Amino acid sequence: MNPQSPSTSPSASAAPAPALAPLVPSVPLPPLAELVPHSGSMLLLDELLHGDAECTVTRTTIRPSQLFASEDGVPGWVGIEFMAQTIAAWSGVRGLRAGQPPRIGFLVGARHYACDLPVFPHGSVLTVTARAEMIGEDSLSIFACEIELDGRVVARAHVSVFQPADAQAFLQGQPQA
């Protein structure tokens, strides 16, 4: 993700993340739009609740006007995107600390995605947590993610993401350093 960030080799096991600590206790957290490359209807999250080097927590309220919404709510499979955008917020917090703008990243995959709900009902307030488990030197990282509704974990997965140093060059097939 960030070349100046702590990293481990892909085969190393990550230590348990510390308890949540605010980004800077006396400074309000920035709006999500300043941290992620998503905009307009593609930004599915409403608020950043917490962000540090190991963990990010966001919140969203399911609304009929939201992208992917149906008559009943938002399908449970969209939880993967809530998780991915929470990871993007984590990257944005790290970039903000380094004076860098939000960078594009790619969802590589998810292991063991399980959602207890077929649909997140309209009006549901979801809290999404992404905790870094492995930050690779090659810009590949793995996060343990959860979605809570009413204080109960309703979805969980291990999400792998890739954030190249130059996303445009990567998309054009140019080799990465």
C-alpha cells in the first residue's frame, strides 16, 4: 500500500491488532470523500468512525436511493463492497498522514465471505470494520472484515486487495516496480 508503511512478507503471520485508538484524539476524522477514490453513487459508505494504522471502522445506512437497492434493501453480497470501501478508507487515512491523495486499489478476492442476511433491510445502520492482517511489500494486503447490525456481526470475510504504485500504468499493462 504505502512504501513507508510497516510490512511483512506474505508468509509471515500478522500479530493481533491493538485496541482501537483514534487517528488523532483532538482532530475530527475527515469525510470519506476525502479518503477514497469513490464518488457519487459509487460511494456506498456514509461516515468514517475510526482510522489508524491497523484498523478502520465505517458506517452506512441502507436507503432506497442507494446503488444496488431493491424494494427490500441492499443484497447481502454487496457487503463485500462495503468491506472493500472500508479498506479504501484505511488506505486513505494512511495516505492523508503521508500527504498523499486517495489512490486506486483493486479487490483481488475474498475468502470465506459469509452473510447471515440475504438483504440488508432499508433503514439498517451497518458498522463495517476492516483490520489489516498482512501488509505486503508488493502492495498486496489482506484484511479481516466484519459488518455489524444492531451490535451483531452479520457478515465476515478475509479480503485481499492490491494497490499498485501507479494504477493507470497497471491498467495499461505496464510492469510495476
